[in-house]
Amino acid sequence: MTKAIEINCETGQVIERALTALEIEANEAAAAVYLEQKAEADRLAAEKAATKEAVLAKLGLTADEVAALLG
Amino acid sequence: MPTTFTKIAAVTVGAGGAASIDFTSIPSTYTDLCMKVSLRNATSFRNVTINFNNSSANFTLRFLRGDGTNTFSGTYTDFGFNSFGYAPLDGTDTTNTFNNAELYIPNYASANFKSSNLDLVTENNGSTAQAYMQAGLWSQTTAINRLTIAPFSGNFVQYSTATLYGIKNS
């Protein structure tokens, strides 16, 4: 069973209960939002890297050569 | 000298793990709240969330993060959940390592929007370990009386701990 530990701060009572449907749904939604944002961040990073590569190709330089030039 | 920092409740996850740790009926008699945790996730994700009063709405976050290779920063406006950073992941990160995090919520019982700050590190004897700072805003005016932390999926492993403190200003 997937259980939640619930601590009542007024009484000190600790119970173990099953996750509610709402809690399961919230966790799944949070994971979906995270994965969506990660995919977008990865896409932007790949786009940036491709742009950099294209500029270097136009200049006829490698990334190492640019790094050496900029010292 | 007044007692300004009081342990309200603490829990250690037992055998079999737990899918959430839920502090309910938090008294409104303190000025601020502070939660200190040591967590490790069992499956799939390093991410951990925290919800206030079971709400999944009106959270805005600004964060800085480093993972040993890259640095990240960002703002999430009107987020559907409140990030509680990261924890080491079973099967991926070094065995028996946990995170170390502190969340501070000033004026949690006020009728204003609630700000918070989170400082966190994870332990991992490898190239990926997280250092994370976050400022949060919950744009609701209800007093906070419930804090729930959970991994995205699966369980916190055994021996994960969470302790909630109340702080009085005098």
C-alpha cells in the first residue's frame, strides 16, 4: 500500500493512511509539469548549442579554437 | 529568557517507506514555522513537493540550483505545486545518502500572502549533487495549518525524517 504518514500537531497522534485520489492526482500533475518544463529547457539548450555550432561553422573555427582565442 | 524555538512534531519514516509526510492541525500560536528534513526518494524522480493546506494553486517560485555540472535559475509564476527541491534517488545516487533541507515560513498565520525560503543540499559521492535555494510566495491569505511533503512518485525511504518547529518572536 502507498501510505501517507499523518501527524496531528495538536494531539500528537500519528496515523498511517492510504494516499487520497486527490494527493495521487496532485503528485502526477506535478511530475507532468516538471517533465514538460524539463523538455522545454532541454529543447532551448539544444537550440542554443546548434546556433553556436552554426556560427562556429561560418567562422571556420572549432569550439576549442574559440576558447583559445578568448583565452 | 523566552523559549522561541519549539519542536511541534517530528517523524521518522519506517520500514516500507512513506508516500507523503503530512503535518496537520498546526497551531496558529507561533509567529513563524521552520521545517527541517532529511529525505531520500525511492523511485523515478529526485523531486520533492510541499503543499500548504492541501492547496496546489497560487505558488510562485524563484530558485538557484547547481548540480555539480550546470547551474540553473528560474522563476515559476502561479505554479500548480510548490517545489521542495530534491532528494537523493535510490538506485542512482550513493546508497544511504539523504538530503538536508530547511524551509522557513515567516508569519504563517497572518492574513497576508505567505513567503517562504528553502535552503537545501543533497549528498552524493558522484558528479551529481544538488545545491538549491528557493524563495517562494503562496498568494493566498488563509493561515497555514497543514504542510504536506511528497516525492513526485513512490516513497520516501526508511529513516527519512521531518521535524516541524514553531518560532515565537518573544
